[in-house]
Amino acid sequence: MRVLFMSVITLSLAGLLSAGAIAHADDEGDDADGRTLDAVQEAVEKGAIKPFSELRDIVSRRFRGDIVRVEPRRKHGIFLYKFKVLSPEGQLVEIEIDAASGTILEVENE
């Protein structure tokens, strides 16, 4: 079940990237023009950031549970991913990860 869910998320993100879907603006205003996904795809192709699959694996190894949402964003020119993971205990955990280094920057329990 978890593998199927992760496959759906991966395929959904891949579809969004290839379709050039519009992302929402982040709180810092760096992405007010809505081109985050295009920029993410370009950065991955240039090797400037890690592919989504590597970042997902980093989060999955460190946090137990199901990834229920992923938001790529750019903040102050830095590419980040915000993962929301639902733990087996029902706790929603937000993990912010640097897309270039794979470093986990912030963890919040909601």
C-alpha cells in the first residue's frame, strides 16, 4: 500500500513538472510569478538540485509514516521541498529539506 501511495505521489509530481503546472506563491514572494515547477525541473536537469526521488528517500529513511503532501518552493532563491508526513500514530509532521544538499532544515509537528 505504501509503495503504491509513493508511486502515485511520484507520478503526480512528475506530471506536474512535465505539464509546467502553476505553483502557489510562497510567503517570501520569491515565486509570485508561479514558475517554481519549471525552475525545479530546469535545476534538476542542470544538476543544481537533487531529483525528487532522492529527496523523498531521505525523508522516508528518517521519518516513519506516509508522505501525504509535497510542496516544491523557492525561498530567497533557494529551492526547498516541504514534505508532510502522517506518522503511524496519526501525527502530521512537516519537514523542510534543501533540494540542493538534501539537508533537513526544519521539522514541525502539527
